[in-house]
Amino acid sequence: MSETSKKTGTKANKSVAGIPQPQETYGAGYLYHYYPQYQEFAQRLAQVGGEVDIYEVLGIQFNADPDSLIRFAEELAKPITLHSFEYCLGNIDLPPKDVFDRIQLLANNCNSVYIGEHLAIMGTSDQYIGGFLQPLGTDEQTKLMVGNLKKIKKISSCPLLIENASQFYRQHGGVSLGRQLREVSEAADVGILLSLSNISISDNFQPQDREAFLSELPFERVRQLHVFCGNTDEEQMPGMEKARMEHEWSYKMMHELAKDPAMRPSSVIFELETGTPSLPAAEKLRDYMNEARALFFSDKSQATVLAGENNAAS
């Protein structure tokens, strides 16, 4: 990794050649929840030769003890991205200053290389509603979100990415979710965190036209991918057919997206408990990360991995 990619605590430079910050390549990793079972899983992953290039952590899990994130980051000893939802980008009223300060404190405590934030409505400035409601497809809200992002960028110690929200209700306004995500990304000059997981979650509420949504995105602005990596044994259990189908779609879509030369994200992050109750086998995540490296980060690939090779892993 270059010295530039190690530096934190300074504002990101303006995007170059249509590719927003971060422009560094970090590689493949996973969302590491600050729970004991994840510590045990990390040990198993190391035992089977799993190499992690970057970790994603949830800011809210460290709100009560921000200093614990300093110790955790030192233990991980790899680049970290902070995942947040507290900026409330789709809200008219931004959160109070102490919330902004806390997010920046957490970002600094882990030397976050960038912050991923949902492009969604979270409630009001003083009450979180418990979900990431999709933004309204109106020009007025696009302007609002762009303005909110520009304000946040001025105080942020690292680049910001905006994540597509799941669709919980029918489309409002004349702007589709994909087009609005694109317009906000371009106008605010921020990267996109493309969550295949959130597209799948939409099916439980308001199914999206997946091809139409993806076709509207500027792939060169996608700086992170979220991809499922569930427990294969549980996916095969009765009643888990939907989860299995969505996980298979996520896996195949990762391969499809890699065929487009414009889709070269800074990182691919796997989510381990979205759709199945238990963590996957360590071997499965190891193989998935190796595949992501082979697909998107050829210089970071530890081995040539054939598509589908890991399907036998449980």
C-alpha cells in the first residue's frame, strides 16, 4: 500500500478523471462486528490462511466507548473503513454538532480510510426511526442531500461514500433510486457504496427492477461493494430458499459486475450474517475474498481462483 493510502486525518483531494475518492486500492475484507463470535471467527480465518486487506466496522458499536476503537484498530492492524448511518443525509435537519464530532472522533480513532453512509431518511434530527428509508425521488431532496454532503465534507477527515438504501415503499417523485444516487454522487463529488445486500432486502418490501437500477449507476464512481457471504449449511435448510437464492444472486452479480472495466472499486466487503443466522465457514470467506481479488484486484490476488470453486464450502 502506498504511503498516501496510509495517511488519515486530512481532507481528501478533489476527484481525478471522474473517479471519486478514495482512489487507492485496498482489496477484499469483511464487516467485522465488535462481538466475541467475530473474534473467534477471525482466529479460524487466520488458521485456514484467510488474508484480509481491509475491515469495515460499525461506528454505533463504539459510541459508548470511543477509545475501544483505538485498541481494536491496533489489534486488526489493517486499513479500516467506518460504516455509519448517523449523518442522516436525507433529512431536512442534520444532526446536532455533538453527533458530527462523535463520528469524526471514531473515524480518527481507527484512522478510517473513508466513511460509508446510507443515502436515506433516518427519522428526525433527534429521533432515529429504526430503518434506512429510501430517499424521495424529487429534485428538491436531491438538492438537499447534495447540500448536506457538501457541509459534511468540509469537516470530514476522510472521504465519504454514499450507500444505496433498500426500497421500503413504492417510488415517489419522478427520479428513480438509481438516477438519484448517481446525481447526488456526481453533484457532491462523493463515491458510491454499492450494496448488493440492500437490493436483495428490497424484495421483502418493495422489489426493485435490479437491472434498471444497476444500469443507471456510474460504475466508475463505485468505490466499495457489499456482497453476501452466508452460512451454506443454513442456506440449504427448509424455509431458507429465498436466502439461498439471494446469496447466489449476490455471488453471481459480483462476477457480472467485474466484467465491466469501469467497475474497479477500492474495496469489496463481505457481510457475513445477512440472510443466515450464523457465520459462514472460515474457508468460504477465505475463498470469496480470493475470488474478489482475482476479479477486481489482480495485483492483490494470492492465487487464481476459479468461479464457483468455493460453492462446496459450508
